[in-house]
Amino acid sequence: MTAARAAGRSADSAAADQIRAIGRLVGEVLGSAAVGSYLHGSAVLGGLRPASDVDVLVVSRRSLDDPRRRALLDGLLAISGSRVGARPVELTVVVQSEVRPWRFPPTGDFLYGEWLRAEFESGGPPRPEPMPDLALLITMVLAGDRPLAGPPPARVLDPVPPADLVRASVAGIPGLLDDLDGDTRNVVLTLARVWSTLATGEIRSKDAAADWALARLPPEHRPVLRHARELYLTCGYADESWGAELTARVRSHVDRVLAEIERLARR
């Protein structure tokens, strides 16, 4: 076995252990209130990449009370991220009655993301809030059909109408643009995915969305996306090198992709 294959197997095993730990935590904290827990994101869209989060949607019968919010947050802080030698975790809890029957925008009951760690450590557990992204998460959960616990997702969740998938896809763009300078790789790849989702109705992995977009971009706008895709497939969380030439081309690339997104959104 080559060193690369051995490292890949080790990473897969570590991710599996982390996913089992997440499942145990959810079971301990939510107990009988948990309807089901489901993988989404990279895990169901072609496999985890070096910088992929572990994404989990939990469907609950009722909103979390304050002690359970605290217990879930404390458990996730101990499971998630490089501080504990693990992948970042993104875990969302939604009360089933908020999304079945479906309505937009739905309210999420709890959202943990590693990018919010400092906020949680200083301000405490997350509270319920409108969460348009749930349209995307639910669509991925239904397509991926990867329950960690509970019945198949089609027995728990309603499908999201295409119009709401479009609304959810574009709702996060202002926040993405705010992060462009500090999180260039992720923003460039996510915009490619928004474009491909609006054009096809299918949510692709970030690298597959990049492939789709590269085939449709003029040659002068391809290098930025090609580099972001390569970073995503080969580098870890902190490894992001662009160089002066590519950095100077990021904004024009983003403007071109935004023009395509805006054209499709208007349609």
C-alpha cells in the first residue's frame, strides 16, 4: 500500500469515528426528541475532501431547552476542529414542524459551525433563527439518503420546491462576498455551486460544480476557479496560496460568475 493510500484510509477511519461520536452526542442530548440524524454536504456529494466539514442535519420533535443547548454545544466544541485533531463539524438542528409541511424561510433551532467557535465560547449556545440554507441542506439530505439514526429522510422531510432552492442559493451571496478576501477558495467554489444549482436544479460537490462551471466560463476567467478547485482537492484547512497574479484576477472572475447567477435568478 502506498503512503498516500494509507493516509487516505487513516483519514477515512478518523472521519468515521468522528461521525459516530456526533451520533452518540445527539442521542445522549436529544434522547427521544430526536426523529433522525442525517449526513449531507461532501459526505454525500462525492466524498470528504481534505478540507471538508462533517455536515449533519438533526430533525427534532421539539425545540431544545437551555440545558440541552449547552450540553450539545459543549459536546461539539470537544469533537469539532483542529484543536482536537479532527475535521470541523457543521451540525444543524431543526424542529420537524418547522419544515414539514415545508415553508420558506424555515427556522433553524440550533446551528454549530467551527467558524463560529469564538462566538460560542464567549456568548454561549446558538438560538433559533431564520435559516434559508435549510432548503439546501434538506435537498442534499433527501438526495444523499444517509441516515445516521432514524428512518429514511424521505419519511421525515418534505422536498423543497425549485423556486425555494433558488431563493436559498442566492440568499447567502452577500455574506460570501464579505468573506472573499479571507476565504477566497471557499467563496469561489461556493459561487460556482450556486451557479450550477440555479442552472440545473442539482446540488453538486464543490469540485464537481467547479468542473461544470469551468466548461462554461470564457478562458480568461478559468484560472481562478481551476486554482480554487486544486486547493480544495489537495490542501488542508489552512493551506491557501494564491500569488499576486491570481489574486488580481479574483474579483473579475467573481463578477463574471455573479452575472450568470443574476441572469438565472431573474429567470
